[in-house]
Amino acid sequence: MAGSPTDLPMFADDFANAPYSKEQLDELTQQIDQWHDNGEFQRIADAIEDVPVQQRGYELTSLQARAYMSMAQPTNDSYRPYLMHALELLQSVETEGLNDALWHYRMGYALYYLDKEPEALKHFEQAHELNPEDEDTIKFIEQCKDYIEASTTLVPVTVERIAQSFDARDLKYHIDEDHGNKILRTGFGHNSFIFETLGAQDNPDDLQMWAVWGPDVPIEMRNDMLEFCNQWNLDSRRPKAQVRTRDDGTVWVVAEWFAYCKRGLTEIQFQGEISRFINTAGDFFASLDKQYPNLAATLDPNYEADDGDDAAEA
């Protein structure tokens, strides 16, 4: 069969099941390196797919797996299917790959991005044993260990820990005390957020998170706010919405959530609780802004976070 991989006539459907000579397979392998450098990953996958299965062997199968991993992008619906297919391809040549550092690295890579860090760690450690100099492997080993620790080690929840989380995100806040109980205050946009713990300060029972919609709502609209909050609570699990009437007759619309933390929370759990509350409370307040634009317009347009859309001091 004449031609070369660059011409691609031998990859046409008419030749899909035709046997490839060793020279043609060698040319294809060389061409794949160029396509990979050019980011033509789909072309690689398609070209190898045209080679009869019995002729692909260890190298082409591994390169096809690499192509699918390269095509896997978190923003695409095909992200996990591509990673799963890459994993299946690598597993199909496991016998040949057991003593190959690159095979173990690719297995670890696919498993890592499928959120299977403990399994990924085993392969990265094997890859490191076979090739101790590879820096990427070392980085993945560290990341796997960090994630495993963050997802398994329970740590007490304190206001200081919340502050460290905010520091890591470059968010502004301040801490004050109410009868010995530390409270972290911050703000997102025109809405005030408060984080505190309930129970013993060093080993609390609950993490309480609550936030107040920016506008001061007149007492005449209290029933409207109650109806809005009741509907939100019916439609959404987080956060819990409620109305509080202040001494001056104005109304606060509040988002609130409690997280049980008597035994502590892992870092993954802790960060998840903080992020989910901030995001869902933000969704709740955005719905209020949309439903009651006249109230939202009463806010000072200059009351924004000092550093853009991040937190401002409450």
C-alpha cells in the first residue's frame, strides 16, 4: 500500500481493515509525535483507530490513550468519558506496561483527574521508583498525598481556621468578639456575611454562617419578603432563608446555614461548606435583586469590595 501517514489515504475507510507494514506503522508513530506537538489530538485518536486492533500493539495503544487524555478538558461534557476511555486503553496493555514508568504515569494521570487519588498515588509511586528523576511524577505524588490528607484528617473548626481560609483567598474580613465568642465579618458586594462557631471555642458543635441582604426593607414589605423566603426554602435546599424584624422597624432578609462540626471537618469538607454557603447565599441575594430592583437600587453604588467583586469589610 503506497503513501505515508502525512498523505492519509491509508487512513480512509476503504483501508481501515487493511494490514499495515512495519514501515508504515513506524511512519505513523513519527507523524503522531508531530501531531501531538501541534495539539492535533483528535487526529491522533482517529488515525490510530484506523489501524486494525491486532496491529496497534503497546506503543500505539499508549499513544491513543495519551491523545484522549489530552483531549479531556474540564469544561467539556466529554471530559470524564475521554479519561475513562484512556484508562481502558491503558488497562488493555497492562501486562506490557507494568515495568514502564510512562505507563504508570499515564495510569496515575487518568485516575487523578477522575478523582481517584489513592489509586493514582500507587501508580505515581511506581512510576517514581522506575524513573526517580521525573519532576512531574514527584509533583503528582505530593498533590495526591495532600488531597488524601485533606479528605481524611478531621481538624477542629475555629474562627482562626476560617480566617486562614479567607487569607488564602485574599479576602478581606475582620474579627470581633461578642461575650467571648469570636465572630468573623466580611462582605460580598453589598451583602454582609458572618461566620462564627457555637459551643466550645476550641471544639465547637456547629459552624454557623449567615448573611444579610444589603437593602433595608421597609416594614410594609415584610409579608412580601416572607413569601419570597418561603418559596425559596421550598425550591432550594441551601441556604435557609428567613426574615428578621429589627428594633427600628426595618426588615432584614437573611440567608443562614449550620454545619455540624463536633468531630471536626476535613479540609475538603471545611472548604466545601464555606464555598457552598458563599455561592448559594449569593444566588439567593441575586434573586432578591432581580425580584425587587427598586430596593436594590437604593444601595450605595460605591459600596463594593475594595478589590473588585471579592469581599469587602462588613
